[in-house]
Amino acid sequence: MKTFKLATVSALSIAAATTASTAQAEDLTLCWAAWDPANALVELSKEFEGQSGHKMSFEFIPWPNFADRMLNELNSGGKLCDLLIGDSQWIGGGAENGHYVKLNDFFDAESISMSDFADATVYAYSTWPKGTPNYYALPAMGDANGWFYRKDWFARDDIKAAFKESTGRDLGEPKSQKELLEIAQFFQGREIDGKTVYGASIFTERGSEGITMGITSALYPWGFKYENTPGKYDMDGAVNSPEAVEALEFYKEFYETATPPGYTNSYMGESLDAFKSGQVAMAMNWFAFFPGLYADPNTGGDNIDFFVNPPQNQAGSTLGGQGISVVAYSDKQDAALEYIKWFANPDVQAKWWSLGGYSAHNAVLNDPGFKDSAPFAGDFLEAMGAVQDFWQEPAYAELLLAMQKRMHDYVVADQGTAQEALDKLVEDWTEVFEDEGKL
Amino acid sequence: MTDSLDTRAAAATPVRVAREIRGLSDRAIAWIFVAPTIFLLLAINIFPLIWTIRLSFTNFKANRNRDLEWVGLRNYERILGDSDIWLNMQATAHFLFWTIFFQVLIGFTLAYLINKKFKGNDLWTTIIVLPMMLSPAVVGNFWKFLYQPQIGLFNYVIAFFTGKEPSSFEMLGSVNLAPWSIVIVDTWMWTPFVMLICLAGLRSIPDYIYEAAEVDRASKLRQFFTITIPMVLPFLMLAVLFRGIENFKMFDLVVQLTGGGPGSITELTSINLKREAFEKWRTGYASAYAIILFVTVFGLASIYVKALNKVKER
Amino acid sequence: MSSFSVTEPSARSKWFAGTLVILYALITMVPLAWIMLTGFKSPSDAISYPPKIVFEPTLEGYVNLFTTRTRQTPEFLAANPPEKWYEEIVREYDMVIAGPSKFGERFLNSVIIGFGSTFLSIFLGTLAAYAFSRFKIPLADDLLFFILSTRMMPPIAVAIPIFLMYRQLGLSDTHLGMILLYTGVNISLAVWLLKGFIDEIPLEYEEAALIDGYTRFQAFYKVVLPQAATGIASTAIFCLIFAWNEYAFAVLLTSGTAQTAPPFIPTIIGVGGLDWPAVAAGATIFLLPVMIFTILLRKHLLRGITFGAVRK
């Protein structure tokens, strides 16, 4: 029934989209998280408003509430959003539960080719089941978790000398996770310009996805795998492997010895605050914030530089980023598809990047000038070459919340050991997949 | 039912016949007046309750299109056998016990002092009452700010009086302090409630009882324990009942303050239930959880009300 | 009362009691005062360490609360000088006002849903309370007790079936849905309280009216309603305060169109993290009406908040 409805809907949309110019002007609402790139999108969308005659409204929800609110909205069949830039992990649920309109026919009719977009982003943001040519979103915003640091502090002779003396190494961008920790510990509690500063701010948030995103940034470089054999959901021995235990213990040590006090429940906003207020030498955060950080009058410009999440046993970065989807409950799907058609245009994508959005379009990324277009552009390409994402299963929320609990219990609330935390996580996840009928 | 609506209404209104000619009968009016309310209560309260009971025996998930499967008592077994949920219950019990303890202690003391009828006591009572009228979510959100280790007023005030470094302790982030941080805010907010009820109790004691005691040369202390406390006790117990029910349901204040963290230290049952029902979308499981909570609070409250009535009868 | 009365406390104990109570009142006001003060701080003053008690007041928090802002290039800023005072405030951060924020809408939703549900609760509640009070309805006591006991359910538990029901009926995230829900929750309190007030109105008035030729209905609205006006007003304010402050249902059942202020205020963010002065400004504006009501209502407080279980 549902599939039939969806098929008709997309068939109708194609018919309408081709005759878009005669369509009536609509008031479209686009939902996304409230952050720097969203403001850039508002700016970018003015061009669409001018061309199409449609009016764009925006509903931006702060990250800590974003998943909660939007998934609730989708599950209640709400009509608030016509377009949704939903997190990558929602794609499974969005597709299987019929929240998102399937875009294949539309792409074919408008000759939008997915091969024009970076493979990693298409795989992560658009396809369900993973890797099959079934598209439910257009890659809108590439993203990964990266790092930034106080370049001015790293360049000071007194600090460099002190670092050399205490570690025997030269102070610079870390080449491994362990070097990263060493640098952070070096800065922890140090007096700089009469102020006590701390090592780094990392993600420890409990409510949504924060601590999981932080910990996976350590897990992936240690070679973490979700399954022994992909697609078999055999997690015992993979999720709780000795490497995973080591990585988790590493993250806890990082939290305990190299982060500012009071950062027990911190995510993107807190990480930015800590850095901008001059409390920390380094911080982890999504690439999406880097243009804003670079523009900051105090801690930006020459005082900041960026690096990719350092490797340990291998390279690995936690994937962020989103695709843009048309919500199946919307009454204005034609106009919404028009927006996607416009957004997929290479010129618009180029402008998107220049305004601070991370385009996933190959025309932008493969441009010879891209690497030098921003101080973090090269790092971005490098990060996107080795990204891994969390489960994208329809049951992703259950999987994520289980991980949030086990990780926060261990790292912040100091309950049990890393091995126990991961063993319990395997149990929780096994239960979820059993309920799903996948085990 | 021999005692029908009609005959009773007739008994209450002697002029029934005259009126029936001119307008609707009392019976009709009674039903017209009550019907919308009953309908609304059925729709918003009763029907959902029955639906929840039904769902609690299924594996339904509100975010999926799967077929509904009957799983019998499996959800109940799972919940009652889950050691993590017992930890949530423990956190709730800790929160309940200590908030009621402090609120009764401070609330009664305040009521006792206000009852001394000093000049301007009305004005100060109104001021004290303000916190409990505010939105718990907004209050919780703002107390989070007050509790910030580096910039929050709370840590700074404590530091001022104890000489400790303000950033040396984290009210919301530390495992030992977080359960107390929510107790403090709830006590701040709801002590006035207990105070008001106690005040009503104190004011209900007729002066002549004290005068008689005075004639009998009973000491003030003795009067306090033999007159004041027993007379106020039913009121106090009522306050405890109301606070108990409210805090058993506690969600908004704590979710804004700690979100259940650190780890799951302050994850009260309502917060846990919200995660199961509206984040994990395990609707059937969460329904069973809801029923367990409802039966618990309803059962405890019924036993308590029995005890309360015994005290009142004395 | 004469000063010789044994129940009149001595001057010294009054002074002692007064001092302690005033001390408590002052301490309890500190967090509230701090909220209001923070609303007039600049963002950097709000997060300064140690906390600033003396600071230069600014309306920045209020401007940020009601507007959205974007950063602009120096060329644009030079070409478009600020016109209004609030534009100047924003210019200090190289930003311009892009439009109104959602706060106004959310506040308006609070007003619509709060007053709508209060009106409906009182309208239906008064009718039902009159019927319960004047006509002997079978099983009335059991019914009333059961109505009350539904308030013992955690709101999250109630929200599960309501969510499913509203999804079916298309009432999710609508004003009507929220008004009906809050009315359903409030009406038990309303009926219970109003029954108490109407019980106190002597039957003789109505009977006299009926003998004078009024119909039962006329007697109800010409005689009973005016007598119950005070009771109705204070019941109304309690219903309003509940609907105004409610968070759990609002956060679960609304996402945008009908979202009220309590779930919105904690999510006001500025550049980077939470914009505390704007949050404080929003909280102040939102809390003020309730504070005013509390002061107006102080005589009726007890009855409302205890479900009438304690009568003065």
C-alpha cells in the first residue's frame, strides 16, 4: 500500500516538475539543524526564490534536539517540513518507513546523475539499502569530524621549548591519536598569558549523539568494525575487540586528563565556546563549523589551523553530513523537487561552497583550485577519503541510544571497565537486531 | 438503580412540573451539561489508557509499518528483569525521598514562622511562593546556567562561603553531586507548596485549644508536640501525597537540568520512559513500562490515602 | 486580639520569625533575580568569570531574542548604515538583522493554546460542575475520583497513545490538538474546584428564581454564574498556569506550527553555544505573566494548587 502510494507520488511529481514554470508559487519549508551552514543556505536560497517565485521558510532546530524533534515529526506524519536535510543515519528509516520520497525517477527525468557527486557522500547520504542505486536524498553537505588548534600558541617559542623539554618532540600537528593526547596533556592546566588553559574539548554529550561521535573518532583509527562479516550483524569480537577496548580506554584517559573542567555534557556548541573563549589549545568539531571559526575575529584567522582526525592503526574519521530529501507527507512535493533540481546545479553548488557549505559535487571538489580555496579544504578532502559512519539501519535510534548510555556510563560516570561497556553494548545491539528479525 | 436521576432531581427541586412546561427537564440539562466533559475525558484520558494497556502486550513500534505481533507478558518480564531499569527506579526513589524530606522540613518551619503573624507576612509569603508558579522546563534550563562550574552563580556562592575553588566541583557533571543538584532545584521550587499547605493547617487550629493548654500550664514545647504537630499532620501528609505523585512523574525540570546524566545517574523513570517511547520508538515496550509506573503510583497513593484517612479520623 | 492573648506571639518571637522568613525569601529570589539581570547583560558579561554583579546594561539579549541575524561583509556594512537603535546593537558584531525570530510565534502559540484550553476547560467544567453539584448523578463520586486519578499518570505515559491517536486524526502539531489535550488534562481540576465553589452557593437563590418563572437554564446563568464568578476566575488562572507552563506534551506533540514557548526557550542559540542573555530575556518575558497572576491570586492559591483538597 505504502509503496504504491509512494510510486504514485513520485510519478506525479515528475509530471509536475517538468512543467514547473507554470506551477503556482508555494511557501516551502526547509528543516535543518541550526548552525552556521544553515545561515549560508538561507543566503543561497534567495536565488531560488528569485528564479522560481516560491517562498522559502526555514525551521532550524539546535543540534541537541534535532534528531529527536525531526524524527518525531516524521513519525507523526507531520507536514511541517517539505524539504528535510536529515542526518545520514536516518536514511534507512526514512526509506523503509516511507518518510522520504524516492528520487530515482525524478533524477532520471531531470538527468541529475549521482556520479556527479563524490562516491562516499552518495553512499552515505543517499542510498538505501546501502550502496544500491536507490536514492532517497541528494548529498547536500559533506562533513566529518576534524580538529582545530591555536596556531598562535603552537608557534610560540617558550611553549615550543617547554614541549620539547617535556616530550622530546617538536610541537606541531599530531600525526597519531597518541601524539594528540600527549599535546593535549601538555597544555592541560598550563598558564598562558596569565590564564589557565586546558588541553582540548571533546564530545561528551549524553542526550543525543555527542559522546558516540566523539568516541568513534577514536574507535575508527584503531580499526573498529561494527561486524566481523559485513551484513551479518555478527558483532561479538568486532565491537568489543581488544583494539576497541584500547581506543575506548584512550578516550576516557583523554576525557580525564586533557579536557577543561565542567565539560561533562558537551557537544558542538560547548566545543566552540571552549575554543573561542580561549580555554583550550585544541578542539574537535565538525568541518561545517570551520569557515565560521576561521572568520572569528579573536581566535580565527592567523590564530587557528586545522587538521584531520589523526590516524592510529589506520586513518579514520567519523562521518557527519546530510542529504536533502523531500518529505513524503508534504503537500508541496513538486515545488520541493524543484528546489532539489536547482540545488543540484553545479553553479549553485560552487556558490554553496563559497558561502560556507560543504558541497559534495565533483565539479566543486575536483576543481584544481579547491584545495587552496580555504585553509581546511585539503583536510576536508583527506577526511572524506577515510570516513566511516554509524549504523544507518532503520533501528538506528535504538542502536545509538544504547551506545550513548554505555559510553557515558563508562567515560563520564566512571562505571565499570571499557571491556564491560563494550560487552554490554554488544548485548544491547544483539537484542535490537533480534527484535528487528535480522538475527 | 432505583435511585434514578429523575427522582433525585425531582427531590432537589420542588417546582419541577412548572418548569418542565417551559424548558428542558432537569435530566436533560444534567446530561447536556455533563456529556461534553465526559466525552472529552473518555477521549483524552480513558480511551488512551485502554489503548496503552492493549499496546503493552504487543511489539508495536510507532515508527515502523510492521505488523503488530502479540507478545503476551514478554514486555513486562523484560522490564522487571532489567537491572538498568531498577537503577532508574532507585534514582527516582532517591529523588522522591530527599525532595520530600527537605521540603517538609523547610516548608513546615517556614509556615510555623509565618504563622507568628509578623508585620508584612502576607507580602513575604507571596514572594516565597513565586518559584512554584513558574515553568519547570524554563527554570531547569536556567539552573543549568547557575550550576556551570566556571561561570555559574551557584558555584561562585558556594566558593565564597567555603573558600573552595569554584571550578573544582561540578554539580551537574559529577556522579556524587548530580543527584543532589536536582534535589536542590526541586526543593527550591516546591518548598513553598508544602509551606502553603502547612500554613493552612496551622491556621485551622482554633485558638481556644492553645488557651486551654495554657490554663493547664502545658509548656510551649509540649503544646507544640501535643497540639500543633497532630493537628497539622493530616495537612502535612496531604502535601507529601501531592509532592510524591508530582515527583514520581518528574520529567521537565530534570530533563532540562541533567538530561539524566552523567551516565544514567539522574535518569528518573520518566526520562527513561521518554527515551524508550519517543527516541527508540519501542511503543509496545514503553506502554508496558507506562502501565507499570501507573500501577505503582496508583497503588502507593491508594495505600497512602488509606493511612491519611486513618490519621484524619483520629 | 488583645496583646494579652496567649496565642499572640511575643514581639521578640515575631521579630525572630520575620527575620528568618525574610532571609529565606531573599535567598529564594536570588535565582529569579539572576535570570532577570542576565537578560540585560551582553553575552560576554553573561559568561564572565567570576560572575558579574555590576555590569553595563544592554538590550542585546532582547534584540537577539526577537531577531535572527547574519554576518555581513565590511563592504555591505559600510554601504548600509544602521537606522534603528536595535540595528546598531547588532552592528558591533558585524551582523545585520535578517528578520524576526521564532520567539514571537512561539509566544503567540502559548497564548492561543493557553487561553483556548482555559476557556474550554472553564466552559465545559462549569457546566459539568453545576450538574454534579445540583443534580444527583449516579456514581458521581466514583466518577470524580477516577477523573482525578488519571492525573497520576506520568505525562510521557499519556503521550504515547495520544501521539498515535493524533497521528491518525491529523491533530499532531496543531493548535486544536493541543487545546483539546490541555483541556482534557485540566478539566478534572476545573470540575473538581468549580463543584466546590458552586456547592457553596445556597440552593435557595435558584429556587427563588425558579419560582419567579425562570427556566432552569436561566437560573443557571443569571443566578449561579454571577455568584460563582470569583471561583471561576481563580480556577481559570490555575488552568492557564498549567497550560502555560506545560512542557512534556508540548515537546512530544508539537514541532513547529503549534509549538509553545517552554520547549522553545531552552533551545535559543546564538553564534556557537547557547545565547544566555537571549534565553534569560525569553524566560523573563515568559515568566512575568505568571508572576503577576500569582500576586493577584494569592488569596486563592491554596485551593487551586491542592485540587481543593485543602479548603481555607
